[in-house]
Amino acid sequence: MHLTAHDNAQTALHVLAARRKRSQRGMTLVEILIVLTILAGIMVTVGVVAINQLNNAKIKESKLRLNKLSNKIQEFYAFQEPNGLPDELGNLVSPPGGESPYVKPEDIKDSWGNDVIYNKTSDRNYELRSPGPDGQDGNDDDITVEE
């Protein structure tokens, strides 16, 4: 069998048409599933990183809040006659003797909305503690300031 130039041209056109039809079909279900799996993996990774960054920011914010509260306790001590630490953090919100408040009620909470824990350990020393992200006092994620 001998092919002519016309036959070769026809064969080439059929091959091109077949390729064009395949490329116009779109993606197969398997290809779509692969793309969705890749996108889901990326979204999970980004989500985990974002949550960790948010948690780290709240930890830093709680440390700043505790330090600010510690400064207010020192201020309370300096202005009391006789000098003395507050018996509880509520004394900073409503000082005895009708003084102006040292802090607002929300200032005695940590970044997660938990009450800050205050322990007066002596006439001049105290401990401030945030229960941390889990809200449970006395475990490894507590944030502490001691004076």
C-alpha cells in the first residue's frame, strides 16, 4: 500500500483533531482529587501555623498584662498608709478608702479571659499567675510573675 501526500495530510489532520479533543475534555476525576488533596494539605499547614502564631501572641500579651498589673501593685504599695500590698486584686479595682481605681476590672484577667491569680507571699512579696491557654492553674502552660 502506497500513501499519497493527500493521505498523509489527512492522517495528520486526524491526529491533530484527536489531540485537540483530548485536551478540550478537561481534567479527569483523579486529577481533580489530586489537586484537592494538595490544596487541603496546604490549608491545614497554613491553619496550624496561624493558630500557633495566635497562641504565641496571646502568651506574650498575657506576660505584658501581668507586668503591667505588677507595676500597679507596686504603685498601690507605694501610696498606701502604711505601705502594704493589696489583699486581693479586687483592691486595685476598688481601693480601700475611696481612692481612684488603679486598674479596670478587665485588667485583672489574662488574654483568654481567665482571672489572674494573685498570691501575697509576705508583706512585700507576691506572685501573679495566669492559668495560661488551657485555663487550668498549676500546670506547665501557666505564666508567672514574682516580686
